[in-house]
Amino acid sequence: MKSVFAVLLFTAVSFAQTEQPRVVRYSPKPNDLKYTYSASYTPVARLKSGDILETNTVDCFGNAIKKPGDTLSMAPGDNPLTGPFYIEGAEPGDTLAVKILDIQVDGNQGIGALAPGFGAINATNYTPMINPPIPEKIWFYPIDHTTNTATFQALDSKFTVKIPLHPFFGCIGVAPAGGEARSSVVPEAFGGNMDSPEASVGNTVYFPVNTPGAMLFLGDGHAAMGDGEVAGTAIEVPLRSRVQVRVIKGKKINWPRFENDDYIMTVGAYRPVDDALRIAFTELVGWIHNDYGLSELDAYELLSKVAEIHLNEMVDPNYVVVAKINKKFLPALIVKSSK
């Protein structure tokens, strides 16, 4: 099977290198956290292509909720972000590749919550109802690092069940195009709050570079999450992580992508959910056409038979759909010479 980086050989870029990569370590203080994706911030660190970043993130509540009786109002904001990290050499028209090397839950407890006006089957600003909103409730999830599980404890009964951990970044993205500043709650073409379990160890995520330095942000750690994130939260946790960055010169993409040894995956983040799906599949057709040589209509037909869809979340202002295809169904990769 071709490696995750083979798709991009024509750019003459690979994560493999003969000398040890430089490791950059950064740990944010509370006042360093950001709540928007924007190019206007002063970078917290500068990375070179090939560098490894070791950093940590707080949970979506800013690590403010710790015990029964705490309330959501104690959170300093939604989805605090670590960053931005300036990637030297990244310019508009390039692609930033972020290989996720390691993610660890940085604590012994996770948080889940219901919030009035937020959730897939709650009344929201987009789907207003005259009935009273669902009340605020908070669940605490003890984490057992030995068994790699979290424990769900029902609030209204004695029922408990263990949930396997699958840590990932709920938020990972770059500065948006056009000089925009976008909320840490909103996913879109720059990435952001994609709530994608694909943003996990062993996968690479690709972002369009919209501004010099790309300006990479990380946050919103999840220990585990169900498809759709229907109640509005995952098991929310702080994380410790290691990622490696690469600048792919002259490779332009329009939306984030994921890849591993077995799959190529594309992201659509919009509302309604059918538009998110259309974006994801249009991007996947283009990827197959450009890098694997099938015509767009042949790719479209093939996807109709073997594609897979992951509805990551349908609670944020934009919904997120990931479309993917197993590489075993694709022809040999086209390797183009570097210009």
C-alpha cells in the first residue's frame, strides 16, 4: 500500500528525512489562549517545514469545570485554542500537512454537558421552538489510563458503562482566507471546529494555506465522541500532543483533507447537511481525478458504489461530513515530476 505521503510526491516533499527533525515545545498560559482563527495574532512560536511540535491544549471549557455544582457559566469562552504557530515558507497557494504523531489525554476526568439552545435534537437559534429549552446538565467521566476507557455514569439512575478512548483534536485549523476572523466554534474551509475523529494519531490532515505562515491552531480535545456529537459535546478533555508539519509548495486545495495508509478523506463543513456532503464529495472526485487519473465522471460513478460517509457533527453553526474511499479501490497513484 502506498504510504500516506505518496500522494504528494510530485511536490518533492516527504516527512521522511535523513537528519533528526527539530522539536519545538510550547505550553500556553491561560492568557495565551485564543477564541478565533485569525492571521492577526502574534505567533506563539515559529516552525520550519519538517519540525515536530509538542504542545498541550485545554478542554472546550478552559479546564474550568472540575466538580459537581460547577456550571457552564464558569467557562471563560468556547473552545480555547493553542496557537497560532507560524510555519515558515508557507504561502497562499501552498498546502500545510500536519501529521498527528501522538495524542494523550492530559488528566483523569472528562466532561460532557447539555446546554440550552445547543444540540442536534434541541431547540436552537436555527430551529426555534416554543417549548422550554432542555436544561443545563453536566456529566463527569472518570478516565482509567490503564484500561484506556472512560466511565459514563447516568445522572438519573445507577447505570454505568465503560467507553473506549479515541483521543483527537476537535479543533484544528489555520487562519481563514480574506483576512477573516472566525469563531472557534465554527468549522469551514480553513478547518476549525470540525469535531472529526479523523484528527487522530496515524492520520495526516491537509489545510489550504490562506495567509503567510498558515497560522496553525489546535484545541478542543476529545477523549471519545459518537457520530454527530448529537448532544453538543464529546468527552471533553485537555490533551498533550505531538504533530509534525510540512509545507507542500505549489499544491493548492480548497478544503481540509485527511489521509492514512488505507483511505483518502475529504471534508465538507456547511449548513444544511446536504451541502456539506456535496462539498465533501466534490472535493473527493477532484482528488481522485487529479492524483489517480480517473475522469471526474468515472470517479463519481466509482464513489457511488464504494464511498463511505462519516457524519462527524451536526450541532455547530456548520455541520461536518467526511467522505472517503479505500485506496484498494483506486488505480495506481500518478507521480508527477517536481517543477
